[in-house]
Amino acid sequence: MALTNILLLSQIAGYVVALILSLCIIVPMSLHQDEFRGHCLLFSAGIWRESDGQFVADWASQMYCNYTIFVGLILFLTSAVQIYCLSMLMYKGEDSSFLSAFIDVITSIVLTSISLIAAVIVTLGFMTWCKNMTKRFPSCELAAGNNIDKEDHIDTSGFHIELGVAQFGIWSSLSIWVGLSVFATLKLLRYHQLENMKVSMYRERQRLIEAASSCNNQQAEIG
């Protein structure tokens, strides 16, 4: 199998995995916000009230959860479009152009960067929330399912597994997009090598033509 087909198949496989992992970000984070009545636990703090054992939350900005969901949606849409485009190219027996490969490199690098930011936000934000939960419970996991905030009417039954899945999805997505960036860069380098080869062949052909013309002129003068 040619190098072109190997890279193309690797890219398609990577985008399929990226598509699945993006759902592991979107679905749990959306469920979390719904169960928390629009609140976002990432970087949220608070105090435990001694009178009734309720958690008086100082909710952080929804931007943290919204950004993570937004990144998941962008990764989902980009993966879906790329799967379709690359599958059509493979079906037609063609390959992407140099411009398309260059755009793929830039896109992959940008998506890798925003995925890294989202991964750090989710991890550090969840750690901040769990730090508050462990002030009353032995572990953050045990806090899930307990009615800790009646005033805000939040449902904490699934926050631990939802944020756990979201963390898995975002960090796994990051690793996949790093790989896709490598594949896109390899394809761009291959195009660059082919272009250099064409230029070298053109120059060599021109040199041979000039040499043949010079030889013919010398023979004509001798004759």
C-alpha cells in the first residue's frame, strides 16, 4: 500500500475516534449543566453550613462548562466533515491538494491547542470542586448522590461519573488531535518533497536541453 493511502487511512481512523471522543465531552457536560440547573461546578467553591449540613455554593462562571461543550462541538463537527471529505477522496482514488493539506495542519494545531485548554480547565476545575467536597465526605465520589444543596435544587447524583467521563474524553481527544496533527504535517512534507522533486526534474530537463542544443550547434559549426 502506498504511503498516500496509509496516511489517508490513518487520518480517517483518527477522525472516527475523535468523533466518538467528542461525544464523551458534549454529552456528560450537557447532562451536568442540566442537573445542576445551569450552574457549573468547575472552579466552584463554597462553605458547609453547620446548622443543616448544606453546601452554600459560590458558583463559578458558566463559561468554563460552556467553553468545554463548545470545544466538544467544534471537534465533533470538524471530525464529521473530515471523515466525509477524506472518504470521498479515497472512494475516488484521489488525494487532497497541497492547500488542503496546509489547512489541515493549521486546523489540527488550533484544535489541539483549544483541546489542551479545555482539558486543563476541566481537570483543575473539578479538583477545586472536589477539594470542597472532601471537607465533609471521605472522597469526592461519596458526595455524589447526597442532597448537598437544596436551595439551588441541584441533582448531584451523577456529577462524579459525568465529570470523569468528560475528563477522559477531553484528554483522549487531545492525544488523538496531536496524532492527527502529525499525520497532516507528514502529508504536507510529502507534498513539499514532491514539489521539490518536480522543480529539480524541470531544471535537469532544461539543462539537458541546453546541453543538447549547444552540442548540435557545435556539430553544425564543425560541419
